[in-house]
Amino acid sequence: MKYIIFRADWSEEDGAENRLLAHTGAMTDILAEHFDSTGKPSPKPGYRFREFHQIEKFKNPRFPEASTHSRVGDWEVTRVEEYTTKTPGAGFESIVICYCQYSPVSTPLEPLPEIQVSQELQEVEVHSF
């Protein structure tokens, strides 16, 4: 598994207002973290990670905090560093740091697929009430 960290480039001041930690309001350089077990190659310069949004009229009452839409984001990867481990049993096979530049784009919001709940989980929900 890869641990991918998207962070604002050290010198990046544009978009700073979009880099606030939700729980404290403090400024951060870390834009997003992904845990990737797909086996796909690491992001390359030019890649943009997705932003997730919740549109009120599309909210699912069973999952009131869930995102409903996503879009290609405003942060563009400009440089990538990847560190691999040779330690047996390590939690990650590599840690990837993607340095990003704020470069706004106009991209459409795309609906996310509806959340699927397994029959087994539905049965647990029914019996727990």
C-alpha cells in the first residue's frame, strides 16, 4: 500500500485560504492524503486530485454527512518524491509526496454513485433498533 500526501509547494501562497484545517482553522501545507492499494503508478506532474462536495438537495438521509458530488480539483501536482521501504512488515511499501501548485480550473461537479449497503449490514441496522 502507498501513502500519498498532496501538499502545497513550500513557496505556494496562492490558494492559502483553501488550506485551512477544518477542526482548528489553522493553516496547513497538507492538502489531502490518500491510501492507495490499487497497484497503479504514483501520480505524475500535471495530476489533479478530486475535490468532494455535498449538494444539499442530493443528500441521502441515511448518510447525512456523505459527499454527493466530486470534481477535478484546483491543485496541480508539479513535483513528486517517492520513498520506498525495505523493512519487512512495514505499514506502507512507499510514501509518495506530491508537491502542488494552486491553479484553478473550471470543472463540472459530477454525481457520485449512490452508496450501496450490503444486505448483511441492513439486517444489523434493523436488529439494533
